[in-house]
Amino acid sequence: MNRLDYNQTGGFPLSTQILDAAQDAYRTMQQYGYLAGNNYVIVSGCEDGAGGTVTDGFVSINGELLPFTGNVQTDNVIIVETADSRGFEDGSLKPVIYTRYATFGDGAGAVAWNLFRRPMNLFALEDRLLQLEKAVPIGLVAIWGLPANAIPPGWVEHTDLAGKVPAGHAPGDSNFGALDNSIGAAQITLDISQIPAHTHKQYWTIGSGGASGTGGTLVDGQRDTSSTGGGQPHSNIQPTRIVKFIRFVGFN
């Protein structure tokens, strides 16, 4: 920040240019008002008081830091500017000191009081972030439905679940009892033991001559039906939507 060194010997050259430089130096401090990221900010004070009043404090309006003069709360806030005149060497009287403050009221440039926000201070914000990080444990896996290049900070793609569907752990179960185990297959081919038990009926005549007991000969026998089926594997995938899984690794 610019500064002025007033404490010098030899007669300091006080002039309007020096005073203007001083004003420029502290004008830059107004930029701190934008740290809250809002055009209408309660910086300090402005608490609810008795009888529907709001206490004194400081507000930032479009980056300008202003004292707030408390009063009975109304819908709008205005900026009040008063000029203090001083006599010049030539005998004229001109406004020199301009005092600005915000208060409740109506008029040109009025701003609704409900637009003002009180930002969280940096220490409180840090505490909240730490609490959030503790509430979201390292290693938590979540479903992510956007591309990998859109994964937010603190998370990485969890490739261990690529091409898999998660299932709940069931201790003692023959299929789901081993935590972090991979089971199942996307396609399977049934063997004969897995085909449902069934029979086929086929009618035929074997033998010659007449009926049994009349000189004819009948032979008991059996034969297979004609073969069918290709033995190809079939899909074992349940109705599925393809997503990414992401894992929380913390804010470094």
C-alpha cells in the first residue's frame, strides 16, 4: 500500500496534492469490502435490538465500507452524505469534509435490508471445513455421474469398482461373507447340471409282424431326440446404468 512519511525535518511540504495522496492510500482499503463476495454485507454490529431496532455497526455497500447508524428497522437502507463547509483564504465558504453513513430510509439508491448478508469469519469458516472433512471420512466411496475431468477436489476415481456392482457385506454368507472380495461374472454358460430337470416324450414303433401274441415281434428300446441349442454364454448382467465411483481422499 502507498504511504506518506510525515515525520521529517526541514518543513514538510503540506499541499493539496499530499492530502490527495493520503486519500488515495486509504481508498485502497475499501477493496477489503469485496472479500465477502456480496454487494451488500454486514461487516460488524447491526444486531437486533429492543423495540424492533437494529444497533450501530458497519456495512459494505458495493465495496464501500460505511458506518451504519442504527434505528428502528424498516424495509430499505440508504446512504446519507453530509457536507461540512470551511472558509477559504479568499473568503469563500466551500464544502470540504463529506461524511457518509448508511441507515434505514427510503430514497434514491435505496437497498432492501433483506439483501444484506453477514459473512462467516475466516476462523469460523475454517472450523466448518474441518468439521465437514471429519464428517466425510477418508475412503468414503460415492457414485459419480459426470466425466472424470469433473471430479471435485478432494476426490479421486475409485477404479476398484470399475465394471462392478457393489453388494452389501453379509458375514457368514457363502457368497457375500468375504469383505472386499470380487464375485460373479458378466456372462455365464450353463452346464448340464444347471439345466432344469425335464423330460421329452417321443413316440415310435419298433418291431415287425402282428401284435404281441399273434406271431409278431416287438422290441423294447430307446433313442435320443435330435439335438438343439448352441451352448453359447448368456448375459448375467442385471439392469444397470454405467457410472463412475469416486473416493474421498481429503483436502490437501
